[in-house]
Amino acid sequence: MEDSTLQKKLLPRHISLMAMGGAIGTGVFKGSSETVSLAGPGVIFTYIFAGLLLLVVMGSIAEMAIVYPNTNMKGFVQKAFGKRTSFVIGWMYCFMWLAVCIIEVVVAGSFLQYWLPSVPLWILSLACAVVIIGINTMNVKKYGEFEFWFAGIKIGMIMVFIVLGACILFGIIPSSGSNYMQNFTAHGGFFPNGWMSIFSALLIVMFSYGGSELIGVTVTEAQDAERVLPKVIKSFIFRIVLFYTLPILIICGLIPWDKLGDQASPFVQVLATTGLQGASHIMNAILITAVLSAANSGIYGCTRMMHSLAQDGEAPKALSKVSKSGVPIYGLLISAVVLICGSMIAYFAQNNVFTILMAFPGFVVSLVWISICLAQLKLRPTYGKTPSFKIWGFPYITAITALILTGICIMFLFNEENRVSIITCLILLAVLVLISIFKFRHTDEKHTNTTEEKIG
């Protein structure tokens, strides 16, 4: 073992693709069938609306990163509200990523079943988990490069799917179907379940976009983060929304929204339905790399957050230790154990894994985004310098975003389908809050006095 210092070797292209790797995974490749079933083709407005919320959250991260160099997302929360709050948010974020990673490897296993239907899902999921753990033992520069190409494959695939699907949709490429455009209106209309259904789909969309804030975790390993982060974020938001809305429009055009199954990915279903059987196998292979890329980003986010917690005295000091290659080794070990055990969930609940686990990260993402917005609202009056990038419409835009996200959190609580996972999440949240109350009582009293003096 060496010291507890992370290596600053991530380039702007690494950061952008890593965040996209975390955000573009099961949510679009598997979860899109869930959102379409809830709201029909009109679900694209759900993705656009959530994208606007994400824009404010990411802009807040960029603004605070300029003012507070070498401080990650949890650090912003700590500066605003003290260690008690950052402890709760940091650990909830770790647990969220572990849940996401379990989802991703189980979904990767389900995609493998497209070729290996006789192999149990839990075995395939376990194999995927081992691969991801191995990748995360690399040093951060090699990891960043690997994830750049790993995530790049799925970005390229989505672009090809959009072009190919559009050509089929508009008759440029001949297929077995015809009059595809009527699929947008012939099965109950563009909003078959009413326009309010676009809000019911928000629960899954929040899960889908979760991972975008990973940019706020990479700050401590990025080169010249305060200069490059605003540029990366501006291009990132546009790409995320584009890579969700266009493929869903293609899917709803080529297959009636009420005909999408929940076994294979809608992407594979589209190509299989249009008669391009060979292409569907290629698509399935790429989808496997895509969801594994999301899991890969998730393990990175979890281990780095554990490292940050340990350095700030909010986790056992051993979690701050890094290997010679700069990897938080004990954080990775804990993540590996949880991921391997979690992949076994498929053995007990093969048909409901996605539904059972989805609510947990979706709820936590909402909490994390709210904390980022509130931190920016609290810290703006205390900035020691004027940032080169500022959130527009302050404080109204940030406050409205925080209120909307709070409403989404409440929607999670009253969704009966997610009852088990939400109860688990609330119990975990309550335990962390209780621990923080006793652990940081004196520390946060000092922090509150200091902050009030600065504002005054």
C-alpha cells in the first residue's frame, strides 16, 4: 500500500464519457420499455423535462467546482451543511451505486440469455460481476481510457441505431412492415394513458439519468477540473437528452408502444421485428458492453465516494488507502463482495429484479440532486471569488428545481409497486441520520457558527 492520495490523470474526454457511461445504461436499453408502457410515445416529454432538471443540477456542480477546486460533490454538501449531512448523502450515494451495479450486471446477464437461454441468469450475472471487478483494479488513467472506449461503443451504437431506425421509419431502407408513422397515433394516440402519465414515468427516468452527477465525483482525479468542467457539462446535457429521446421515438415508430415486451431490450426487438436478424445479434453484443460500462462507472463512483468519506472522517480510515496503481483497494473489495452477492438476487427473483431494485437508486438520485441544488443556494453568498460560470436565474431556477425534485421524491414514497425497495431505502436513511446525529454533533455546531459568521 501507498498513501491515500488519488492520481490526477483523468482527461476531459475521460470525464465526459465516464459520466455518459454511468447515465446511459439499463435505463435506456432496458428501462425504456418500462417508461414507454407507462406513457406511450409521449414519454419523450418526460425525458426532456428530466433533462432540464439535470441541466440545473450539473450547472450547480460546475459553478461550485470552479469556486472550490479539488472538492467533489460530497465536499460541496459538506461546506454548505456540515459533516452530518455529507455523511448521510455520501453513504446513500455509495449504496445507490451498488444497487445500480447489481441491476446492470443482472441486465447484462439477461442480455446474454438471448444467446444462452438454458444458462441460469444468476450464473451469467455473476460472470459479468467478476469482469467488472477486474477492470476496476486498473490505475485511473488506464481505467479512464478503457471506459472511454467502453462507453464510446454504446454511444456509437446509439447513433447507428438512430440513423438505421430513421431510414427504416421513412422507407429509405426496405423492411417487412409499412406505414410505421401511424404507430405514433393508432394505438390510443401519442398520450394513450393521458398526458399526466408522463409524470408517472418520471420515477424510472430519474433512475435512467442517475449517474450524470458522476462528473461531480471525478473532480478530485481530473486535470484542470475548474477550467474544463463547464465545457464538458454543457455538451454532456445535450447529448444525454438526445441519446434518450431519439431512440425512443424510433422504437415507438417501428413497434407499437403496447407491443414492446419486457424480456429482451427494445433495441433488439426493433431490429428483430424489421427482419434484420443478423443485426439484432450485433446489437445484443453491443448492449452487453453498454450496461457493463454503466456498472463499470458505478463501481468507480462508489469506491471514490468511499475514499472521500474516509478522508473526511466519515468512514473507516482504511477506506482511504489506495493501491500502487491509485485504486481505493478496500473500497473496491467491499464493492466486489456486495456486487457478487447482489448478482445472486437473480436466483431468487429472476422475473422482478429490475422492478424491485429500480426504485432505490431512483429515490437516492433525487435526494442527491436536491442536496446539490440546496448546497449551491446556500454557498453562493459565501463564494470567495466570482466563478467564470454561473447558474442563470439564481436563486429562482435552482429553488424551483429543488422543489420539483422533492415532489418526485414524494411520488416515489407513494408508488405501491416500489413499496419494498422504498421502505428499505427509508430504513437505511433513518439509520444513517441517527448515526450522524451522534457522530458529528460537536463538529456540526462549529460548522454552523463558522458559516453564519461568513454570511453575516
